[in-house]
Amino acid sequence: MELFDSLRFKIVRRGIKIVFPEATDARILGAAARLKAEELVDPILIGSEEEIRTAAHARGIKASGFTIIDPNKYEQWDEMVEAFVQRRNGKASKEQAEKILKDVNYFGTMLTYMGIADGMVSGAIHSTGDTVRPALQIIKTKPGVSRTSGAMIMVRGRDQEKYVFSDCAINVNPTAQELAEIAVDSAKTAELFDIEPKVALMSFSTKGSAKAAEVDKVVEATKIAKELAPQYMIDGELQFDASYVPAVAQLKAPDSKVAGQATVFVFPELQSGNIGYKIAQRFGNFEAIGPILQGLNKPVSDLSRGANEEDVYKLSIITAAQTLID
Ligand SMILES: CC(C)(COP(=O)(O)OP(=O)(O)OC[C@H]1O[C@@H](n2cnc3c(N)ncnc32)[C@H](O)[C@@H]1OP(=O)(O)O)[C@@H](O)C(=O)NCCC(=O)NCCS
């Protein structure tokens, strides 16, 4: 089944509520209208009702079916301020909270934290940091996960060749423990997309062929990841060719169950991860979907500012599907 058909099938008519803080943006409105009409998501739009209706009208969209929440008129405002102060646990006063929560990303994140929404999609007009930081501070990571990370789903061709690449977006230089957690979370993300996880922790070395502190980190991360999730096929340290090309795997890592057939590629730090997915996208003609933030208690997704309506629609479907991962 085509990737998005499978995801649509998982989420349709479940009433999953996704909050969109950038609700006057035409791309967001267009995607929200489609998601609502197809019964994939119940959109919650943040902003002034009048402004949203005007923007929707200009775009030829009927706004009547949307739930709109205006932070300036929000009935549960006091409760939200109180919950925020409690969650920040000494890091924000009531006065600071009142100010911070006027920011639509903080407001949307709090709606998600409070259970009024199930997830959030933002970032069409905000930077990654501004979109993601509220989630890191409020929603936080799941038990056993110390860092959230950003996975890309790489898809190519008619027969839908699919891989997971991570971390391509968040952690500049993860420790061995963090890298191990990224590997395990990426395996879970793979399952969501019906990809059988075979996880390669990548390096410039394969099974001791090179010596360096950077390689030691990947060796250690592989060991920790195997302990954390013995149910998954995980191996490292592997070079990319040893991970992907069966003939090279035969030569370099003949005993590995992952080498030559990896589906989840874990990069040792952000520079290689970010460069790596873009090379696959531009040289390899892969469609790059994401970044998908993994390991948060509730899903929050960061759009690229260059995103179009279709990108918003797709990332919202993914975000809704992520609410189904435990
Ligand atoms: C994601 C990012 C914006 C967070 O930056 P930041 O706000 O400066 O982070 P801080 O260190 O100040 O931490 C803020 C809070 O988030 C938490 N946090 C930061 N990174 C985290 C992570 N990866 N996972 C979980 N929590 C995290 C911190 O613990 C802190 O929580 P606290 O306030 O409750 O103590 C930052 O890691 C970043 O810019 N990464 C690179 C993103 C990027 O440029 N990518 C380019 C490709 S898209």
C-alpha cells in the first residue's frame, strides 16, 4: 500500500485533534480544510475568529466546521497559566507565563499538553527552535527517552522504496547513550511506516576497521541500543556501503544481520545526518518526508518554512498517526 494510504487508513474517523497555531496562513487553512473533509483530523485553529474567517474566505474555504480558539478570549486561560507555571517548576512566574502563553506556539503546545489537542503542527512561519522549544519544555520526552530527535522518511520510486534516516534535525552531537535512544526511537518510527526496522549505526568504520574516539562512540551506542531494545535488529558500527550494499556487507561484516539490508540509518551526529539526507534527496531522487520528532510524550511537528499546502497535509497525517504510537 502507498505510504500515505496506509497512514490515512490508520487515522481516518478516529477524531484525532491536531492544533495549528499558524491558522491564518493559506497553506495551513487549505490543508486543514482537506484533513477535515476527509475525516482524517479534527483541526483546532488558533487565532482571532474574525481573522481566521477572513483568511479562509479569501482562500475560498468554509471555516464553519473548524474549532477556533482565540488565546485572547480563552475560557480556560487561568487554568492554562497555572498548569504552565507548575510544569515549568520554578522556571517561570505567573507574570512570565501570562506573557509567554500569548505566543501561539506555547499556547498550542499547552493545549496539547492539557489534552485539548492530541498533537500540534507548526513551523510554516516560525523557526525550528521557536516551534520545537515549547514542546521540549512542556510536553517533554517519554520515560526512558532523554532527547527528542528528528527522523526523515526517505521514499523513492513507484515501488515505494522506504528508509528512515536520523537524527537529521535536532541533536548536534549526541552522546553514546543519546545515540542509542535515537536508534531505538527510529526503529519505532519505522514500524509506524510499515518499514521492518533493521537499524544500522553508521560510521566511517566497519567493525573495527578504523580507530578513533568518534568510532568508539558509535560502538558504545550500538551496545547500549541492543540492550535497550533486544527485540530489534540493530548493528554497528557500519559504513554506509556496508549497511546498504549486500556485496560490501559480505566482505566487511559477513556475520551481521543488518549489514547489506539496513532500513534505518542512524547518523553519528547532526552534520552527517543533515548532509546525508539531503544528498539522498538531491542525488538519489528520494522524497524526504519530515523531520518527524520522535520520543515526545505527544507529537509536535515542525514544518519547513518553504512548505506548501501538500506538505502541511502530509505532515499533519503523520502527526496524527504518531498519536497511535505508545
Ligand atoms: C532544538 C533546539 C532548538 C533546542 O534549543 P534550545 O532552546 O537552545 O535548548 P536549551 O538547551 O535552551 O533547552 C531548552 C529546554 O529544552 C530541553 N531540550 C533541549 N534539547 C532537547 C532535546 N533534544 N530533547 C529533549 N529536550 C531538549 C532542555 O532540557 C531545556 O529544558 P528545560 O528548560 O526544561 O530545562 C536546539 O537543539 C537546536 O537548535 N538544534 C538544532 C536545530 C537545527 O538548527 N536544525 C537544523 C536542521 S532542521
